[in-house]
Amino acid sequence: MSAFASPELNLFSEDARRNPYPLYQKLRAASPVLPVPQLNFWMLFDYDSVKRALNDHDAFSSSMSTAGRGNPDWFFFMDQPRHTRQRALITRAFTPRVVANLEPRIAAISAGLLDAVQERRDIDLVADFSTPLPAMVIAEMLGIPAEDRPRLNRWIDVMLGLIFSVTGGPEAAAATQQYRAATEEMSGWLADLIARRSTAPQDDLLTALAQAEVDSERLTHREILNFVQLLLVAGTETTTNLIANAMICFLDHPEQLDRLRREPALLSSAIEEVLRYRGPAQWLFRATRCDVEIHGVAIPAGKLVLPVVGSANRDPQVFADADRFDIARDPNPHIAFGHGIHFCIGAALSRLETRVALSQILERWVSFELASAEPWPPRRPLHVHGPSRLNIRFRAE
């Protein structure tokens, strides 16, 4: 991928992806509305501008096709009224009760993964725990047979590769072609699963999606496929990085970890601070429907815009002492899960999985530290913040 013209503005280097926040600070102050002509898009860095891009649906479209780019037909990328209809149908199946009822299974899966590494002491937290946990939870939630789960992991990797479509050129073409092939394969697989549910309904999300109805309308096969794809990508990657980023925050701020051990009731607040301080998704996608002026800068119509939520969540105009990690921060109006009508539908599940996972880790591990002095490698998707590997050495009770 092309870098920005000057090396100091290269947000895509490994060093910047491990710690983009000093660069965000510089850009918020000097260029809160930044054109990136090499890649033909714009970036927004301050809280008010990012929040406006997420909420001003007259000026900003959620579909990248408005900027001449492609995107999957996921409701994440839809505008009203299509978004409103699909979200209403999906919400009928993806209810708070469905999420809350998963807690015993999440706890059992988490405990099983921790049991498996209990005697090893040195682990890769990402490979051994934070990646398999949400993948197993989503698979169980949907009702996907265990023998199909390796295929799910392969499809997830292909879908995450779509992020490279924003660059254009051969890499984008290859990512799009791989996605189309995976989608065709998934479509036949899902049609077979749904057919089985029609004759033998199960207490799972796939059955609920097939039966969900609003005003005598149901989701089509293609709409269910699109939502399953979105859930597999967002429902795994977000939680994987939230858990790993929480551990990085605790390692970097041992005084906050000590406080959390003394005051375990602060765990939910600590998770919100991780979301603000090291959010799993650093930027989202919007496209200008018309000429838009922000901070006196005109963004032309039909341009791809990346609202950088990771920067917005460190804006000192909104957050006191914004670069300090504080597990008791209050108020904490972060926008790590988006804002408005596109607020992440899986936020409650991600928070629940992370709360269960961290509570079990803190109960079991008396202490933990990095097992390698090498900097952790960033994950492959460019909009994601988190490690692809995190070697941890722990001491259990």
C-alpha cells in the first residue's frame, strides 16, 4: 500500500499501527481534515468532525459506492431506508436476551481455553485465547456444526482482506475476486443449513434469522448471508482485539491493573476505557453525498472519507487528560462502536465476552508479563488496531 508523501505522516507503517496516537495528536492540531491524494480519500481526526460524519446522513453516505468504490452488501454499508428495514429484522433475532443467555457458554468456552494453557505458562494470547474465543462463541450462537468451523476461519480471513480494496490496483482486484469466490461457496453452504432449520428448527441465531418477521416481511437468503458475513468478521475481529488490547493496556499501566485487582467492580469501566484508549477499529468508512465543509475545508462530493474514531477518542477537547489510561474515567463518551443508527449491533456481545474473559484471566493469573522483548506485530487489516501475536508469560495460583 502506498504511504503518505512524508514518512512522518505514514499511518500505515508498523510502528504507527502499534502506536498511532502521537501522529493523531499532531494531525488533529494541524490538519483535522486531511486529504490523502495518493489514495484519493480524506481523513477526519477530531471528535466533532468524526461524530458528524457518523450522524449527518444527508451529507455522508455509509456506502462506499457513493465514492465510486465497492463494498460488500452488508447493512453496515447501507443508507436509509434499506438499513432501517434490515436492522429492524435482524434486531428481532439478535436480541439482548439472546446475548445475555450466552454468558454461561462464553464462560465455559473461556475456561476451557484457559485450562488448555494452564500448565504452559508461556502462550500467544492471540492464537491461544483471544482469537478462538469469539470465533467459537459466534459459531455456537449461529448453530454452525463443529466440522464446518475451519471453513469459517478461512472465509473470515478472505473477508478481512477486503480492506485492501480501498487502495485500488491489483491488490484490490485480488481481494475482491477472493471475496466473490468465498461468497459463492458460503451461499450454497448456508442454503443447506437454512433448509435443515426449516424442517428441524433449533434454538440458535440462524433459525431466528430465518424466522424473523416485521410487517409480514422476512429476510431473504442473500440478506441472511450478508449478515452472517458481517457477524463473522465484526463479531470475531472486534473481540479478539479488545481482549488483546486490554492486556496491552494493563501491561503498559500496571498501577491501573493493581487498582482493578483491588476494585474488581471497575471491570466494566475498564473495558470502556480500553475501547477509548486502544479501540479495535481505528477508522470507519463514509462517502460525501455533496460538497461538505468542515473546519473551513471543502471536501468535494463523491469522495471516500475515513472518520478516524481512534483519534476522536483521544481528542483533548472532549476527554480530560486524553492520553492517560484511567479505568475509572467518567464520563467516557467514546465512539469506539460508532454512533447513531449505525451503532454496532454486536457491541453488547463483545463487551460480555471481554468481561467474562478478563475476569477469568485475573482470577487465574496472579501476574503476567510480555514473554518477548520484540515489538508485537500489528494485525493485517489496516483499519484494525491490535496484535497478530502477543507472547505472554503468566504465573497461576
